[in-house]
Amino acid sequence: MTSQLELAARTAFAQVLNAWRTRRGLSKKQLAASMGYHPSYISHVESLRHHATFEFAGRAEAVLASGGEIIARYEQCRQAAGEPAPAPTVRSDYEASPMLPATLVIEEENATLSYAEGWYFARVDRVVRNVGDRPVTCYPVRVDVDRFPDQPGVSRRLYAESPLQLSDLDFEASAGDERPEPMEVRVTRSSDAYLKMILVFGNTRARFPLYPGERTRVTYSYRVPASLWGQWFQRDIRFPTRALTMSLRLPASLAGEVSAEILSYAGIKGFSPTESLGENGTVVYTLRLRELLLTSQVRLRWRFAELAPTGVTDRAA
């Protein structure tokens, strides 16, 4: 039988969960998807039909970033119910397994795109943390280009003649800070204009899964000829993302005109990136954002005053 003290603690937890979910602009379905739970589970917890677990509270905190308030309320529930403190996670041999949607949180991302001599060079640097309850063995990445999004027929013919291939991208990936290890790259799906890949936390020399509670830096880079790359640079927010910095480096001689926008279920919001002088006669356009909504898209777009606009796009996971 639930005591009055326990009921009060569970009610306070549900109220805090609801308040932070509303503050982050997430529906119950969206929060459930980001945490790796069935949509009905969030409703059951908020309506007191289900008792939240330590894992649930941890994932909710990772997604909603309440500053520890969610965990504190969970601790009050645990103490009111007379439950013991959760045992620390014991690391053991891992088994490759599918990744839950909320297994990873991106604590910080720096994405840079540079243009030089007919090539676009992309570099993505992410600090990721495993907030799940099992080791993570791989990381999903997608490179997607579309030079003529408003002319699908023209775009299809272009990429049919010059399909995007991993061997042409000079794609490299690594994990770690001080002594990064190369990551194995596996293509899981491809078409003429995009590649879906997984970056394996391992290589021919060693395996280094990301265990629960651990964080690491995942870095990958690639290049695409300007003839295949659109004048958009887009980040799709598929994991909870605390901070994002996007930078576009263009030759000053091309007199680039750059704008930025966020597309989400809340609508479209425009931004003006900051502008600064870079090295070797370049201009750097930078956009810094925090606490991005899941499923949103952050996009830099540009045109060159000296060149005819082409209405083009790129997306990368």
C-alpha cells in the first residue's frame, strides 16, 4: 500500500517531469522516443500509474537537462518508498546490440565546413555520453547531398551519373581525446545521393565500446566536390544535444552571403551568424546554439555574389 509520504514524493516527481518536458517543448511521444520508452510510459509516470525507475530518471535527466532536479525528486521517491540506493553499474564484456534512441547524449558538437579550390571539406567533432544501461558499440552517421532540391529530375540525373561513394570522400573517423583511436566505418545503406554509415567503436587492433556513464569524443571528416555539394550545411538533431557550434569557412574573394535558420515543429526561426576573419584570406561565419529541440534541423545557407545561385543543399547526420 502506498503511503501518503510516498504518494506526495511521486506526485512531486511527476510534476517536475511534466514541467521540464513542457519547458523543453516536447510532447509525451517525443520525450518517450528520445528516452527509448514506449509513448504510453511517460503518460503512466506523469499520471502516477507507473513508478519511475532509476534508469528512467537518469534518461529523463539526460534528455531534459533539469540541472539535477529530476534526479533529486527521484531520490525523494526512493527514500519515501524505503528502497535501497541503486547499485553502481558493473562493466562487463559487451555484446554488439542495437542502440536505443536515448543511449547517447551529445554534450557538445562543433561542425565546420570549409570551401577551397572546388572542394567542400567537412569536419564534425562531438563529445558524446552514454546515458543508457548497456555499452554502445557504434555511432550512426549520414552524409546526404542534393545540389538541386527544387529540381528533382535534374538532381536525379546528376547523381545517377556521379553517385556519392565512400571511397571518394576520404572519410576518416576516430574516438577519444588524448590518444584517439581510428573507428571502423561500415556503410549500412546508400543511394546515388546519400550514404548511411555506422562508426564502430573498434578497429582491427582493439575494441573500445562506450560503457554506461562514460563520455568520449567522436570526430569524423570527409570531402565532397563542389559540383555535387549544395550551398546548405545542415545538422539534423537526432540525439539530445546540449550545445552546437556550426562554422562555415569561405574565401573572402567570393563575397559570400550567409544566413541561418532552425526548422522544428515549433516553426522556422532565422538567425544571423557572426562573421570574423579567418586564415589565408577566408571569412568564418559561426552559429552557436544550446539545448536544441529533438528532430529539429539547423541549417546554414549561402550564395556567392560572383556566382549564379544554384539552390543547393547538404545534410549530414
